[in-house]
Amino acid sequence: MAKISDLLLERRTIRKYSGKPVDDVLLRDLLKGGCRTSTTGNMQVYSIIITRDGAKKRELAPFHFNQKMVTEAPVVLTFCADFNRFNKWCKERNAEPGYDNFLSFFTAAIDALLVAQTVCIAAEAKGLGICYLGTTTYMAHKIIETLKLPKGVVPVTTVTLGWPDEKPEQVDRLPLESIIHYEVYQDYNDMDINMYYSEKENREDSRQFVKENSKETLAQVFTDVRYKKDDSVHFSKILLQVLKDQGFMNQ
């Protein structure tokens, strides 16, 4: 059996899945293992919505910008920050919860993401493929409606899960030296930036992105096309409103 470290170094994001279903017992084992993840104060302030039904996946698809894997993957998992369950437990036990603030949301979001990553690692160790969907926070208000999430619950990420029907090339990663800092943060100078991003910029696919988008640099593809300021501001406003509506902005 391959070492976890080897699996991580070889991992790929999978967007195409075979028609083979994911067994219920296997899925339950993956989720059970994921729920052993460390969480803040052992509160487990997260929930996982399992979507298998084709109609429900089609309903979710527009809120993930109609990415094909949402409807084609046998399983879609929506990981949510969830203080609803914990708040109800507190009230049932004559304890008054004070978790209607941004810090509590952030705590629950961290818990949910830790669990999501643990589930993904466990799934990949079994030969399954996964894909994270960053669209979840962009369209959180619509996902809340579709999945009938009550106050105190906010979706923070979605993962598609299934048996791979492709083996894509690995995406690039910055060198480890650009990520780690010893003892204190060491800020980057121009030479560092040029050195650390040179490999990424000189990849053939990166050069193609620049050409296709009629830009001068790869950085411009990110700032002007992929993740524009106007879009970030727009979706930030939506998410802040979601947090208010779901009861996490009382501070």
C-alpha cells in the first residue's frame, strides 16, 4: 500500500468520473474517518450534506457555474460551518450560547474545512478522485436555499467525489522554499518573487493563458480575468449578507 506522503505528492484534481457508483458503506467509512479530525474545543461545529440525487445535483449546478462534475460525479459533498446544532444543545442544557458573531463563523468554517480535507485524503487513499469547488462561498445564499440550511449554518466548500475517469497532469506548485518561513515571517524582495514565480510563469500552459487572454503577464490573467476586483467585491458583499442573515454578525 502506498504511503500517504507518496499519495499526496502524486495527487491530482479529478473532474471526470466513471459511471461506477460510490458504495454507501465506503462513503460512510470515509465520512466517519473524516469526523475524527481535530476541531476547536471538540465542538464539531460543522455538518456535511450528501447529494446523490440527480435532480438535486442539477438544481445545485447553476450555483457552481454549471461545472460538469457537479452533475456527473456520483457524490457531491457540501461542507458547512454549523453552530445550529451546538446552539440547540446548549439551550436544551440550560446554557446560553453566545456564538452569533464572526469569530464563531470563522471557527466553524475552519472545522468544516479541516474535515473536508481529511475526507478528501481518505478518499484518495482508496483510489477515489475529488475536486474542490470554490464557487460555494460565491453562491452561498443560493446553496442555503437549495439545501434548506437553517440559521446558524453556512456552506463553506463543496467536494465532488467519484472513481476517476481521467489522469490529468498535475497542476504546478510554488517551490517549498517560497512557502515556509523559519521562526518569523521573512518578507519577499523583488529577487525572491522573480525566482519563486519563474517556473510557474514559464510553463507552456501559463504562456498559453497569457496569449489566449491577450495579456502581458500571467499575473494580469489573475487580476484582470480570473479573479477580478469587481467580482471579489461583489461576492464579498453577498457573503457578508449571508453571514448576517445566518446570525453570525452580532458584534
